Amino acid sequence: MKNLLIRVLVIGLVVLWAGANGTLGEVDKEKPRGAPEKNALKVSVQRETRMRASGMIREITASSLIMERNITGEIMEFQLEKPLVGFSVGDKVAISYVQKEGRNIAKRVIKNNSRKASKPIKP
């Protein structure tokens, strides 16, 4: 009986000691991998401003495209990120581009199919 009482007291003291140290029932407070920190600084990334222009292709090479704008008649030159396939001189195109270091860099080039005039409706 005395032996049982000593064991219960020892177990009780161990439980009290663990509770006082804060280790009893403590859950791992570390955040899982990839979780954002609350105190992390937010870094603003400057977005590039995309502009658009439409016109007719005057000259095309593997690295550049020269276009004449429809409305203003202005000649614009664009640097291509990759060679264009399926475009030729005289095609009407719309170009989405950005300006970097004083150069126009074409991000997207699409053919601009003009709408055909609809037939007049007969009464």
C-alpha cells in the first residue's frame, strides 16, 4: 500500500511539474510550410503598363515588326520576343506592347479581321 501511494505521488508531481513548465498538452505552434507570416513585409511589385496599337504590317523579320497605324499613319517599330508565324506584310494586326528602355516590346500580336459591311435590308 505504501508502495502504491509513493507511485501515485510521484506521478502527480511529474504531472504538476510538466504543467508548470507549459509542456503538457502543448500543440506545436509552428506554422506549416508555405504559410505567410503576419509580420512579413509586403513588397509591391511594379506592374508593367501594357498599351495597344492597331495597323498594317509594313515589314516583318524574326526579331522585329514595323507597322503603320490606321488612324494616325504613324510608323511604329516593335521588338519581338519570339518569331511570328502566320503573319505577312499587309496583314492588319492589333499589338499589345510594353515600353522598356525606350523600345517597344510586343507581348501579343493578333490578326485584326475587319468586319464586312452588312447587306442592306430590303423592305
